[in-house]
Amino acid sequence: MSPADTPFPARPRSLAEVAARAVHTGDYTSAMKEFVDTLIAAAPALPESAYAERPPLPESPVLRAHLGGMAEHLAALAGRPAPDWCLEPVFFLDAPHVMAGAHAGAIMRAQTPPAFARRNLFCGPVLLKLDAVTGRRDG
């Protein structure tokens, strides 16, 4: 399939598009990085449309928690309430998960923004490039 044949925009403009692409292609990481690049290009604006729509659910509970954390975190950075969909239980983990592995657990726990930590997802700081262009703080 060529890029012209893909049902997705060149760069995701929302978390729903990130999730749809990830469900279709299996590549969540690339879709999320492209989405963050889209946010950086639109900075300093953080449009509500970037996180308001409930995304399709990836199979991975960790990816679902990450999507929920991103929505809540982006809303907080924009000074808005989190969308209702990201507060659903399916966007939370039952047990702690450290993205870098147990060896980095203490550092990751200390640096993870609250929107992710309350979901038991410890991923360290997020959106550092976006912080640099908007002056907003991550976490």
C-alpha cells in the first residue's frame, strides 16, 4: 500500500487518529511520534480536537493507558478538563508498569506526569519537545 492509498492522514492530528493507525498498522510508537510533531507544528496552540474524541482501543492495556494519560495530560496543559472517555476504567492499568523496566523504576516514577502515574503507567517525562516550543511544563 502506498502512502497515497492509506486511509490515514500523513500525520495524525488527534489521539483517535493515532490509535486508529496503530490498530491498523501495529505501529503505535511511530504514530504517536508523528502526532507529537503535529502538536509541535501547531504550537503554542493545543487544540481540544487533538484529544477530545474517544479513540479505538488497541489490544494492549499499556497503550490504552498511554492514550488516556496523553488525553488527560494534553487537556491539563491546555487548561481544560480531561475528556470523559479517558476516565473510563479501560484506560487505567490494574498493576504498575514501568516503561524502561524495573532498573529505572525510581527515576521513572519520579519523572512521570500525574496523568500517567495515576494510571499506573510510569513512562518518565513526556512531550519535552512540545514544552520547549510552548513554554508549558510537563507534569
